[in-house]
Amino acid sequence: MRKPLITIILIWIATPAAVFANPAHEQLMRMSGSERNATLTTFLKSSGEKCDSVTRNFFQGKDKRGNAFWNAGCRNGQSFVIQVNNDSVGSTRIMSCALLKAVNAGECFKKL
């Protein structure tokens, strides 16, 4: 009878860590700066954003839910905040840094 109890306890202990994992963010963290720039360029272009090439990236921080916020500055002067959601598929939200500032929701390239 102890074996099932131990299994249940181990699953219960392991679950909270998995809930707060953000695999897409962790993958970005493991990249070099130039790899991150290239990845963010591809991502922004494929999302329809006007970004010729990311030349600067910045990790702003995470919110209480484990969502990560990355900033990308483009060679053409555009800049974006990318919210990498804390979910298994790495869903995202993108907003221009100009709009973020205009709605008083913060500023890019500053720690949260």
C-alpha cells in the first residue's frame, strides 16, 4: 500500500514546478544574443510585424504567472515587447513599444 502513496506524493511535489515552467522562454535564455536576435527576427517577420532585423534584445522579467517579457529592437527603428506565455506551446502576444508606452503600460528595455 505504501507504493501508491509514494507515487502520489512524488507527483504532487513534481507538479508545481511543471506548472511554472516556460519552455519557450527557457529556450530563448539558452541562446546567445546573436541567436536570439535571429530567432526574434524570424518570429516577428512571420507574425507580420515590420522588423527588418533585430539588433537588440532584452529580457524584462516575468509576471506572477510565469509569463516572460522580451524586448526586440529592430534596425529600422521599430521595437516590440513579446510576451512569451507560460504554457506548453509557448503562445505569445506582441505589442509595439510605442503603443506599450502610449497606454501607460510600461516601457521597453527596462526591467519590470
